[in-house]
Amino acid sequence: MNEMSWPPQVPPPPPSSVPPPMPVAFSGKRGEFFELAKRGAALELVTLGFYRFWLLTDIRRHLWSNTLVDGDAAEYTGRGKELLIGFLVALAILVPIYLGYFLIGLEAEHYQAFASIPLIAFFYLFGQFAIFRARRYRMTRTVWRGVRFWMTGSGWIYALQASLWGLLMILTLGLVLPWRAAALERYKMRHSHYGDLQGSFEGRGWEFFKRGWWLWLLTPIALYIIPIAPFVYAGYKAIEWRWWLSGVRFGGVRLESSLPKSALIGLYWKVIGWMTLLGLVFAVYLALCAVLVASMSGEGLTEFFKTPELMRSIPLLVLLGLGYLVFALALNVVIRVYLTRDLWVIVLGSVNISGIEAAANVAARGDLANALGEGFADGLDVGGF
Amino acid sequence: MDSDAPEISKTPPANAAAYFDGTSSRRRAVTLHFSDRLEIVEGEQTLAVWDYADIRRADSPSGMLRLGCLTAPALARLEVRDNAVATELVSRCANLDENTPGRRGVAVIVGWSIAAAVSIVAVVLFGLPLIADRLAPLVPEAFERRLGDVADSQIKTMFDAKVCDNAAGQKAFVKLVTSIRESAGMDTSVQSGVLSSSLPNAFALPGGRVYLFNGLLAKAENADEIAGVLAHELGHLKHRDSMRGLIRDGSTSFLIGLLFGDITGSSALIFGSRTLVTSSHSREAETNADGFAIDVMHRLGRPAKPTGELLLRVTGKESKGLSIISTHPLSEDRLTRMSREDRSASGPPLLTSEEWRALKSICDGKPDSAKKPDSAKKPDPAKI
């Protein structure tokens, strides 16, 4: 729910005594989320992207507070300002690191041209650290029944593990991915808590492998025959979600997911459809701009297009830049509606929870974590939602 | 009263609500008593008493009013589904929406974002050139040379080029460079060479290195043309333009990257705006280097005009218009300037015709060089 569009009045009518006793449900309206994403994109345009912290927060607040588990809605207590501060802190740390990276690279290049490329590995390590810490931030901002989730564990140990597994991934051409996912998830879940319930992860790499090995074989083909790539990717995501959810435990609370392999294919094709449509609109816009500028320059159209001046005229560049921004933001709205909101709803719909009684009387524990990880994730372009 | 079952009975009592006390996840079915403060009562027992002024709204799904209280545990929540009770509560709690930023919050974000953008753009346009000018002379020469070494090996790899050093040609080249260098008043730390690439280009690297591509030699018709180009590149060295450019471009892309929230500065938009900004500075540097070249040629008693003619021959006619993203001034304008300030030759030719021929064929005997097509990563073809 968006803080600004929420009228300070009484909530709308349907207060029919008790929600039906289904384990997981989503009560948010699609139109509401679309409004939120649309408005956020417009504000991002005006603020040159600074609004992203608040938009991200609003999206999470909407998704969390409309997610009902055993009849009770979750709550996201994070705020945009925290993300902004996390970003600034990350900036303060990353800037000297980039400078050091530049200098070390310079030294390495001194011995051999392009020798600095392996240093990218260092940023991979950093990115994994960011992923862990960002997850910890999100967890500690997640509240259900007045008790928050929280996380322990070390971001650096996680990053080291993830990097070593990453190395194995390269050596085995990605075949160890299921075991990598299982090992990392075990580390994350073992250090996750809901009040005094400790989390754990029971998913096994072998099960993941059994369900998805054929996708591994299809991937090289998909790289050649692009149209099947969305099928492969959507299948992979569906298998991953199902496997991941089915392994999550909090004390005696067990999650189970029945997500079919084909559940997400439609979503990805819808996004591709919108991308194509928006791309076409953008192309038409480009052509119109070029013709407009050409006709204003006074030269003949064909002459104008022949000269390199086409790419040098300021009005054209400004129009292109603006068009590109709007195009990119429109794409963002599409991706947020389909791949964030709709995906969330589909995946939630597949979840069943057993042993929920174990969460009926859990003592609150755990402290808030800072948003440093989110800041790193933002600065390094890694993070999920 | 201890109700383990989360369901409320079929006919909910008046003022029914659900309460979570923030220390345990137990859901308590409570009734609310509206006195001068809000009393939250479970059965006979009063669980909490909240001041109306301290009650704040929390996020909730549609169809529910969810409240927290400043003086209660931070996560204590009261959930009201009944419309009438919710209305009652909203009317009593005056500061309900104090925590939510509202329109003013957004206005503050938008306002400061625009202010930040304006200040970054102002620094990029006016501050950085000043800073780069002051800072470039302070960079130690050793560091600059090291940078040059890096650029050197990268460029050789990128163009797959080797240094041409056929004896007669090299001798002529050294003679030409030495006379220009001495006339320009620069010491022997300047290194120079001809690279076997078919691109018609020449450039100066930080740390005193000047390279001429064989492709430019092939297009040149006499020694004066090449001399002017070399003098132009020496001008860049003398003014430490590449160091200045590095400081300026580096900081520009960093600041613009900052603005768009991407520290690495990789998106297309950043590239676009950076090109616009840096190229205008670079044109200034080119114009200065041209002036330097004209001076040097005059001191040598040789005409500057041939260099302009060579440039025009290389780039072809560039039509007029807003060439704001071009890194160099238009070739016509450069030729015009060089012709305007031209003097007839008063000194001896810089190379004898024999030496000139030797220089033209400096890369011969290395068959793999000249016929190489333009490499895939074609740089700006007019770096002269």
C-alpha cells in the first residue's frame, strides 16, 4: 500500500468477520500495484533515479502487507530513508575501493596488457557479500504477528563460500549449480530466525538436479535458438522456486510448494510481448524525431540522413535521450508488474504450510540490521527485490 | 481467558479486534474500550492502554486497519476489521498519519534530487575543467609515465600494431622529430615511433609518447604535413592534455554515474551525456595544440598550411552544423586557421626528398602490417 495514496479514512467495506482459513493468500489488487509502479516510474524520471529507494520500499510494503499467512498479514517496516543511507555508506566505502582497483589494475597492466581483468573476481566476492547483507536487511524488516524475522551469520564467510562455489561452477560449466544453491541456502536459512524459531533448509542439491538437469542440456541450444530461451528460463525459475520453498523450515513450520514447471512461462512471454511493443513504439518515435529535426534543419531529408550531422544535432540527441528514458521506465513498469507482482502472486498461490501451530506463540527476539548490504547491492547492481 | 484458536467466534462481540503484544506472536482476540485512552481488554484483563495521541497507522492489507503505538513495544499491533470500530478509532486518533511522509515528503525528495542534479552538472561543466587544470601539473611525472606504459601496451594490443623501425626510415623519423622537439623546447624524454596500422591517425600518450600510424604517412604528400601533425601531438604533451583529460573525463563519468545511481557508470545514457561534456573540453585542447603546432612550424620556418590540407584529406569535407559531440574542431576550420596564420617557407626543408621517401616506407619489410583491415574496435578515426 502506498503511503501517499492511502486515504486517511476508514478502510473499504469488506470487513466480513474472519478471513477464510487458507494458509497463504494475497489480497492486493493488481490495479493498485500498477498505479504504484507507474507513479514511481514517473517520480524516478523527475528525480533522476533517486526515488528508487522509496519506490522499492513502497513495492515491498504493498507485497508484504497483502500477504496473508494463516489469516494474518505480514508487514514490511523498512523505509526509503534507510535505503538511501545504506547507499550513501556503501558509496563512501566503494569509492576508495574503486580507486584502489584502478591503481592495482594500473600496476597489473604495467606487466601485461589487460592483466587487470581477474580483479573482477574481487567484485564478485563483494557482490555476494552484498546479497547476504541485503537479505538480512529485508528479513529484519519483515514482521508477522508482531514478531520480526532476523538473521545472524557472517556476510564475508557467505561471500567466500559463494565465490568458491562460483569457481566450481566455472570448472563444471554450471553443472554444480543445484549443490551450490543448496549449500548457500543452508547457510542462509540456518542463520535465519523468526522470533525464537530457528530456520533451516532441507532442500537437497540432488533433488534440484533431478528436476532440472534437462534444462542444463537445453541451455546451449537455447543460446542458438533464441525463441526457446524464455521457455528454458521460465522452467528453470519455476523449478528453483518450488525446490527452494519446499525446503524452507522455521522450527516445526514446514513450507511446501506445488508450482508446476510451466507456471511462469506465460509471464516471461507477456514481458517479451510488451518489450517488443514498447520497442516498436520507441523505433517509430525515433523515426518521427529524425524526420522532424531533419525538416527543421532546412536541408532535404535524404541529404540530412546522409551526413554524419544526423548524429550530432543537439535537438535530436535531447529528444532521443528523453525517449530512451521514457522507454526504459515504461519497461521497468512492465517488469515490476509481471516479474515482481504477478510472479509473487503465482508463487504464493502454490505454497502450503504445515505445522503452522508452531508459530502461534513465538517469543520476539533479534535486532534490526542496517541497510549497508542493500546499498552495496545497489552500487554493484546485484540485489533482488 | 486463553483462546488458542485464532478464529473469533461467529458473532463477534462489540468493538472486537485482534491484538499482538509485540513480545510474542500470540494472536489475542480483544475488545476495545474507548475511554479517555484506548483500553485493550482480553476477557476481564486489560492488556494495554494506549494514548490516542500516540497511536500510529501501520501498513495493512485492504479491509483492515492496523495500528501501532509509540509508547508500546515497537511491533505491538492492533488489527481492526470492523468498519464502525475503525471509524471510531480514526476519529479519535489525531496523529494517526504523522509517520507517513505524504505529499510533502515526496516534494522534498524531488526538490533535493533536482538540486543535486543541478549542482553535479554545474561542477562537471565549470568546476572540473578548473580542477583538472590545477591538478594536472601536480601529478608526478613517474606516475604519468606509468599510465603511458599501460596505455601503450593496450593500444598496441588493440590495433595489433608493431613499431616500425626499418633503418633508413627510422633515421629520417628521428631527424624530423628531433628538429620539431628542439624547436618546441622540449627535452629528450619524449619518445616517439611509427606504428604499423592502416588507420590514418596519430596520438600522444601521457608520459611523453607520440605515435604516428603508418596509415597517416601513406596519405601524407610531404614532410611538412607530417611535421605539423607531430608538432600538434607534442603540443598535447607540452600542455599535459592527456593527464588533464584523464582527470576530467574520469571525474566527469564518475559524477554523472553518481547522478544516475550507478557507480560504475556503464549505462548508455551516461555514455551519451559524458560524450557531450568531455568533447567540448577536448575541442578546446585540440585548438590549443593546433596553435602550438603553428608556432613551432613558424619557428622552424616552415608553413603550417600543409598540415591542415592533410587533415582535410583524411577526414573528407565535414559539413556545417551543430557539431557539439565532435571531439575535434571541423577540419575546414582548422585548415582555414592554418592558412590564415600561414607564412611562406623561410627555413630549409625538414627532410630531403630521399629521407622523405625513406620515412614513407618505414613500415616496409613487415608485410603483415599495412594490409591489415581496420580492426574491429575502430577508434575515433580523427584523433589527430
